[in-house]
Amino acid sequence: MSTTSESLRELVRRLAEQNRPSEVRELAMAADPEKRMLILRAAREACSPGMDMTRMCADLGDEPARHGLIRWLARTGQFDELRERAQSGDVYARDWLAVALRRRFGPHGR
């Protein structure tokens, strides 16, 4: 990894640890596709990045972040956002929404 990439990862890690998703989003949106994935991965892997950071990474196409966010939404009963993501075509969100609702209301919706 180049010194530039290492410096970028360190900057993103610090921003993520301070839960500053808007700054990380700006960096990611300005980057080429390869650097964007490096930025998103660094943000996701930061120590305790917070759900705002995870949500931002998911919204910019980071699949592991999207999966983690959807599982968290299902576990914590965040059905409105989970439903929105499912209705926008996210199959993974749709599947987790079904699981979460079954757990909450039983197999017959009671």
C-alpha cells in the first residue's frame, strides 16, 4: 500500500472514530472507485464507527456495511427504515424484515 493510501486510511479512521460521516462521505464521493472502496472499508473497520458511519458506508455501496446495518436494524426493531430499504428494492432488507416481523409477531402475524 502506498504512503498516500496509508495516510488516507488513517484520516478516514480518525474521522470515523469521531463519528463524522459527512466528512468521510465528501472524501468518498470525490475519490475514484478504487479509493472510494478503500475509504469505505477504512470507515467501516474503524474502532466502534457508529451506526451513522455504517449507514453512510452502506448508502455508498459498501456491501459488508449494508449487511451489518440491515442486521442491526432488524435486531433493534428499526422496522420503518428496514421497510424503506426493502421497498426500495433491497432484497437482503426484505428478507431480514420478514424474519424480524416473524420473530416479533409470530408466524401468523399475531
